[in-house]
Amino acid sequence: MLIESLTPLLVSAIGAAIPLLFAALGELIAEKAGVLNLGLEGTMLMGALSSFLAVAEGSSLFLALLIGVAVSVLFTLLFAFVTISLQANQVATGLSLTILGVGLSAVIGKTYVGFSAAKSFAPAPIPILKDIPLLGPSLFSLDYVAYFCLFSVIAIAWFLTKSKAGLALRSVGESPSVARSLGLPVTKIRYLAVLFGGGFAGLAGVYYALAQFKVWQDGLTSGNGWIALALVVFGTWRPFKVALGALLFGSVTVLGLYFQLVDIKVSAFVLASFPYVTTILVLVYLSMDKETIRRHAPAWLGKPFFDDR
Amino acid sequence: MIKLQLKPRTEPNQRMQVYAPLIAIALTLLSGLLLFQLLGENPFIAYKAFFFDPISDINGISELLLKASPLCLIALGLTICYRANIWNIGAEGQMYIGGIFATGIAIHYTETLGHWTLIVMILASALGGAIWASITALCRAQLNTNEILVSLMLTYVADLTIKFLVYGPWKDPMGNNFPITISFADEALFTPLAFLGWSFWDGTRVNTSIFITLFFIPLVWIYNEKLFAGFKNLVVGIAPGAAKYVGFNEKKIIWIVLVFSGLIAGIAGATEVAGPIGQLNDKWTPGYGFTAIIVATLGRLKVSGVVLASLLMALLYLGGESVQVTMQLPKSVSQVFQGFLLLYLLACDVLINYEIVILKKIGAKYVN
């Protein structure tokens, strides 16, 4: 009985967690290279809109996904160029990217508001595993994009801790001048990390447009780009903890569903504020542990680095 | 083959301080041209509708001031914050709470307070904004939590609080179920300048709330440029190590700058609900709190710059409304302009602190 009532909750919690996880993993890589990109929300919307338009124009789902990612990477290139090459303030530039993305997606998507996506990602249950109670319907009956997301948690964790390239990336985020003196191409690494983050934000947007909501609305991502940013801090820059955080936030988002199940009457607006309030509380709780933050946060986060070569 | 490289200047270039924003504006206009072209509109007709038609008569000027005033007000508060390197990006939420506090007074206490209603509303809105910002201050100063995320999350909460109120307890019973409060009585509204015997403004909406902005402009200028407290902000922002060394109380400064910017954003909320809107509803602001971030940045955190930038941003809002009416283009066009402008401005700032050197490839090496 308990499992039966928990199953739909876990299914929707994981569904809500996937796009958050995509965006947060991408941001984690960018931040590990020392670049704080506050443009996630705008980038996600650009990715969401372009993939939505792609399927509306008859492209396949896979092509639409690639288009969404490509547009997001190009969009993030603006941010990368202005902050890395032109040394601009990362906070303000990220904000400008979000404002631009929210505006552009609203202008271009105007005629599509309320339209349903022409195609969407369908669940692809894994044989045998899908029959496990609770985990089967929730974790092993996802679509391919979601499986890729879960796989990237492991891949990114491996990359950061076990690979040489990951070490190079982390050293750039800790001290670019030391990395530079070791002969690492600091500027190139920063660019790649930021663009990777943009691509993953794009995947998050695609997931919102073609897997979760399947309908176009202004500001489809409703602030989740910002929650993804908070998730990186929440996970103290570690992929598995970020994944855990995403699941927690996914659960908070579907809390409304739970309240309906057990017949608790709470205003929809109060419910809608839970993810935001939770974010604040969790951030405050984590900040008290200064030692963990100090140990895992990239030391050079948010600061420009002038590469004179 | 040639290659461009940046070379740091020994000191910021004074001329570029002026040219950089102009170049940014030019680039923004150029991008807008492309955007209109993409949307299938004649860009020159669109530009005329966007930048000239809205301010071609006295009513347009009045609307411009009506929008520039809250933008300027909020941005003034933000200059104080950003000078101390405290990134309050939740002014929008602080403004919401200010609007809520003012509305609470207007719909519950107008009869009791009579002619004092408006004054009490302004004070209440200041209190509301300050309380909302002090949550961020508490998190940042006392608990060492990132102020960017906290202030932004609080904006979403403030937005939902308004929705909760106007869909619930404060909903006008005679409002055909629309999410709006009752319309405020005259005692709870700013008087239009036209009613003060100023025939010049006849038929326009600009009101006395503009004097609040005019009051804060010199006040913030004195604080930023003349007072030691303003200087301390700057030191904490630019050189936190030095500030600590000379014993400036960083926590206290964080509290002051956040509470002040929240207070002033709260008042902007009152000038809106008791001004052109005259009630509280769920979509009453076109994002003044976020646009003010651009105003503060564009104005280079200087009061004079903020005044000019707020007029420019107000024009972008009016332009967006104008092309919506005359050309059926979405209003969000103004947001696109805002985004481009801020992005280009940040990009062009490189010219102030760096020189661009052109290197030519001779043999295998690049030389000057």
C-alpha cells in the first residue's frame, strides 16, 4: 500500500529532478573552472524554445535535441567571450544573458504560446529492471535523455576525480596562474568548461520543452535555472551530492501531489513557494559548515583571469 | 595573419569611460535592427515607433517620467549595494513587499487615517522593503550565505505572496473574480501633477511620487560621494582585505547597504500601487526591480549616470508598449533590448582598462 502510493510521487520527483540535474551538472563543470555563469535560466529557455520550434517544423526528436544544445552553446559563447576574453564581471554578464534569453525566447516564441509539442520523448522501460517495485516505474522507466542524465552524473564524477583532464580543469578553477605556469591552456579550458555548461543547460531546456511540459509557455523554466545554481552549492561541487539535491528539490516540487493524496488543504501559492524557501534554508544550513565549502569550492570562482599569452 | 591581444592600461582611460556606453548603445541599436528584420518588420518604421513616437507629445513625456521614476529610485539603492560588492538582485521582491505593505494600509486603514493615509503607506512600504531585504542581510552577514541566490529566491516568494493575497483574502468581492484588490480611495493615491494647477501636465498621469525620487537623488549622491560611510562601502567592495585591516565592520556595512536598498525599493512599490495602478493585482510591475540592475550598471554606479540610464530604460519600456500597439510585436522586445544593452556595455568596458594591440604574424611569431 505504501509502495503503491509512493510510486507516482517518486516518478514525478525524478521527472522534475532530471532537468535541474542537467543544468546543475553543466554549471558544476563551469564553476570548477572558476567561471560563475548566472545565465542558466536564459540559456535553458533558448534551448527549450529552439528544440520546440525544431519539432514544430518537423525535425526528428534527436535532431531537435541537437539543435537545442547547439543554440544554447552558441548563446553561452556570448557569455564566454565577454567574461573570459573581455574580462567582464561574471555576475553582471550572466544576468544580462538571462535577461536576453528570457526576452528573446518570449519574442520568438510568441506565436507558439499554448501550443503542444509536435513530438516528445517517450519512456523506454528497461526489461526486467522495470518490474522492480518502486524503483522499476520510477528509475528504470525513463526516457533516453533521462538515462543519459543519470549516466552523466557518473561520467562527470569520474572525469573530475580520476582523469587528467579533470585535474587540469580543477586546477584552473583553483589557481589559474599556477595552472598557466604549468603550461595549461587556461583560457581554452575555461571556454570549454563554460560552453559545456551551456550545452547541459540546453539539455535541461530541451527536457522541459519535449519531455516534461510538452507545451510552450513564456518563461517555461520558471526560475529553475536559479535553483540549479543553488544545487551546485548544495552539492558542494560534487556530482553525486548534486544529484541527491536535485532529487530532493524534485520531491519538494511534487509535494503538492502528496498533499492531495493525504488530503491536506494548502494554498497552491504556498505550495509553489516551497522549492524557493527550501533553497534558502538549505543554503543557509550549508553555509554554516564553512570548512566543507572551503574545501570543495573552487578558490578562483567568479574572478576574472588575465591570460597575457 | 593578424591577432588581437589585450594589453592592460596603467590607468583607466577617461575618454573611453564616455565612449564605451555610446558604442554599446550603437551595437544594441544594430542588433535591434537585425531583430526587427528577422521578425519581418521594416526596422526603420519599427525604430520610429519604438524610440520617437512614445515621447512625441506631453503625454509621452509624462509616461516616460512615470516609468523612469521608480527605476531611478530602485537603482539609486542598488548603487549603494553594488559599490560594496553586495549583489542584491532581489530588488523586484523588495518592491513587491513594499507594494503589499502599502496596499494593506490603503485597503484597511484609509478611513481611520484620512489625509495621513498616503504618508503612512509610504512609511509602511519602506518598512516592508527593508524587512524583506534584511532577510538577505541576515543570511549574508550573519550566516555567510550567498546573497545573489537568497535575494532572488525571495523574489519568487514575494511574487507568490502577492498572488496568494489577490487571489485570496484581499480579492475585491465586486471584482468579477479577477485577481485584484479594491481600488484605492483618493486619500491613498498620489495626486497627479495636473491636479495641482499645473496646466502644462493637463490630461497626463505623472504624479507627486516623482518628488520622492527627486528627494533621494541628492541624498544618495551625498552618501555615495561625500560621506565617510559611502567611502567605507567602496573600500569593502573593492578591497575587502584592506577594509578588514583598517577595522571597518563588514557585517554592519552589509546590513546597511541591503536594508537601505530594500527600503528604497519598497517605496518604489508604494509609488506604483498608489500611483498609476491604484490597486494591487498579480501583474502590476514590468520588472522594474530587475531593470534597475541594468540602470545601476549602465549608470556606472554613479547617481548622475543612474538618472540618465533610468530615462533611457523607461524609453525602452515605452518603445516596447508602442510597437505592441502599433505593430502587434510582443512587449518583450524591450527586454531583448535591455539584455543586449547590458551585455554590450559590459563587453565595451574592456576598452576602459585595456588597450587592444594588433599583432602581425612574421615567421612563426606574432609581433606588434
